[in-house]
Amino acid sequence: MLNFLGMMTFGEFINFGPERKTGILAIMPEKNIFNSLWGLIRHTAAVFMSPLTPLYVKVLLAAGLLYILSPYDLIPEWLPIIGIMDDFALAALLIAWTSRFRTGENSG
């Protein structure tokens, strides 16, 4: 179920249910954390490149990537730990958000 912003609830995102076929776990390989992360990054890139993806999603992904790579941040990088955490948090949010979108390859 989606809320008014079109986003999943936390329980749906993690999917604690007995049938783990939806949410972020549907596209995550269960081998190890690095394979899972790489799979999520590849899925995010596939969503960005897919012609089925709405334009606003592509614009938000591009803006988020530009923010992450930009030297100008809300929290400066030279602050220990928290300086880089805003970039990691935004990357995690973008990757998690794109996990609910389907590309032509996995639209089954």
C-alpha cells in the first residue's frame, strides 16, 4: 500500500511477511551484503535508463546524484562522520525509493 506521496510504508519496504516477494527484498539477491548492494545499484541504474520510468523520477535521481557528487553540501564534508553521512543517507534513500519501480526486465 502506498501513502499519499506514492511511497511504501516501512513494513512494506522491509517486508516482514512470510512471503518475501515484494518490497526491496524482491530484487535483493540473498548471497551477501555486497551482492545485494550491487544488485540494488544496478536496479537503480536500470530504472533511470528505462523508458517506462516517469520523467520526475529521472529528474530526482539525477538531482540526487548531482548533490552527492557536488562539493557543496548541506553538511560540509570536512565535519567528521556527519559530513559524509548526509551523502550516504541520500544515496540510500534514492536506492530504496527506486526499488519500488519496475523496469521492462522485471515487470512480471
